[in-house]
Amino acid sequence: MPDSNGVLTLEERQKIDEWIKVNWHMGNCPICKKQKWALADHVVTPILFTGVGFTQGAGYPQMMMICQVCGNTLYINAVNVGIVQGDQYANS
């Protein structure tokens, strides 16, 4: 679990690196066509849009893979990778 500021620990970064080695088949960035991806330091959660505005509610913790050339950002579910437990993020 990331620290109280959402920063990934070294152990978590290593776990993510292993997950990427097995599962990452993205290759080049679809925007700039370069292959310069970097893992962001934080776990983030998108804000929910209800149709009438933004609200707090159930969260979906994500890790960000950011293209170091153009800034294109891909999100990977942190629960699927095993960085966050499924019951740790439910806000019902």
C-alpha cells in the first residue's frame, strides 16, 4: 500500500516492474511513437462524474505510465497489479 501521501514504496515499484515485464506489450507511445515510458511516483484515483457534476464516491486506484517525450499518460489499475487491496479503496 502506498504511503499516506500516495507515494509508491521501493518494494511496490519493484512489484510493478515485474508486472510490467510480464504484461506490458504497449511498445511505442501511440501519440509520439517513441518508447520512453516512466512510472509515476503516486497512485491516483479519478474523480467520478455523475452527469450533473463531480462527486466523491467509490475510487479506482491507478498507477500512471507517462511518456517522457509527449506526456501521454496511461492508467493501470493498481488492484489488478496487487499494489492496493480491493477492499482498501471502496468508499460506499
